[in-house]
Amino acid sequence: MHTKTGLKRADTDVTAAVAVGAAQLPAAWLLWWMGGLSDDRYGRGYGPALGLLFLVLLAPLYLPVLGLLQAWAQTLPAAALAELTHGRIPWPRLVRQLAAAVLIGVVWAAVAAAAWGRPFVTTALVLAALGVLPVLAMAYTRGREGGAWGVWLGAVAGSVVLFVLAFLGGLLASVTGLFEEYEPPRLSAAQVAGVWRGADGAELRLLPGGRAELTNMPAEGDAEVEYGAGEAQAVCDGTGTWVFKADRDRWDTVLVRLGHGSGTASRCGDEASWRIGGTARAPELFAIFGDPDAGELWILTPAADS
């Protein structure tokens, strides 16, 4: 009777960790996407149908790479940590490995919070959840016969099942109101009037009567303009006019035209269309300058002293 060596056994464990780690990602992405429908994405971020098609077609190429990254960053270190605690913690091996995977997920969540400002609790819960199935897969394949192809085929079938369950769960969450599609706030012209500020000293004063005062403000909102290499967005100062336009089907907008002023480019006389986003309690004005899909996003918020 042929007995597998420790090296081959370890190879099987790695294969299970990588395959299942990759298999769960489409369902996790779907839940993240459906949950994000309630977020303000500033008119972009859902992706065109062609881009989504390429994402699906190329999945066999990038999913194994992502599964390998997760295995080496979380699942396999958890297995090593479980072995180190053998004899020191009186828990079964599977329990120790699951606890180690959760702990490592929390550590990575802390790194993400410190380096990129990600929400710690949410990130920790997600990473901890993503570490469970690969650990269970390693435990399931341990001591069983079967090659790498069998592990991958099972992972593909499991991925389809998880995706369908995630889709049905997302639909149920949408129907019950747990996932709600984002709706921009509906403000009146009187509520919009005031002082709005953004990054780099940008300030927009929307005064009653339709007069506007601009400081370090971009121009040319929603215009189809080709920027050259290294060319900066036009930043303008001066006075002009503003008009509030309600659109109950999409975003309400504030159209601002600089009538007299100066700036970094001749485009300072162009009209800028600022959409109203955020929430009713924390409204924002936003505009995308340049390419609508990859242009520069500017966000203005109400000044605290206005």
C-alpha cells in the first residue's frame, strides 16, 4: 500500500488552501458589491458590462493567484501557528487552526486600518470569515486520497454553489431592506446656499440671489476635455453665478459659471456642474473633471461656520 510522504501531504494541504481560498472570492465579491449599493459612489464604480464580462472571463487566471496570496498570508501561517501551540493549548488541531486564522485576519485588519484607513472592525470580520473555509478544506483533505485536480474540481463546483447562495442571499437582503440602493439627498435651493469647502483651499460661496464666489475652484465639470500629459486641472478664482436644478430621477445639481476671474487656464470661464451627494445629514457637492470613468473627483462639504 502506497503511503504519502510528508512533502506530498503538505502539497495537498497547500492545494486545498489555495483552491478553496480562490473559490470563495466570487461569492465574497458579489456580497461586497451588493452591500455597496447603499454607498455613494459619486456616479461611478459599478463598471460597464464589458468590463464585468472580462472580469468573469479572466477569473481562471487571477483567482488562483489571489487564492495563493491568501494562503501564504493567512491560511498556511495559521496552520504553522496551530502546530506551534500543540501541547501548549488543550484544543483540537482544527480549533487551534481556526483560532489562528481569525487572529491573523485581525492582525491584517489592523495593518489595513493603519496603512489605508480601512474600518478595523468590518475588515477584521471579513478577513476572519475568509479564513474559515480554507482551514476547513485543509482539515477535510487531510488523510484522504485524491490529487490536485480533484481538489480544484471540487473547489470550482463549490465556488458555483457559493456564488448562487450569495446571489440568492443578496436578493433576499434587498427585498427585506438590508441592502438598499443609494439615493442622493433631496435638498432645496435654500438648503444648498452657503459656503462649501474642499481640498487645497477650494471654497465655493453660493449666495442668495444666484451670485457665486470661487476660490481655488476647478472649472469645466462634466465637459469632455482631453488633458495632456502632466496637465493639471484648471483652478480658478473670481465671481460668477449659480443655478439649482432638481432632477428627481438622478442627482440634483448646482450649475456654477465663473463670469469674472483668473486662474491657471483659459477654461476658467466654463460652466461646472456639481452634483448633490452624501446624505441629508452630511450633504456633499461633487464633480468629476476630465474622463468620466477615470477623471479627477472633487468633493465639497458644507463649511462648519456657514
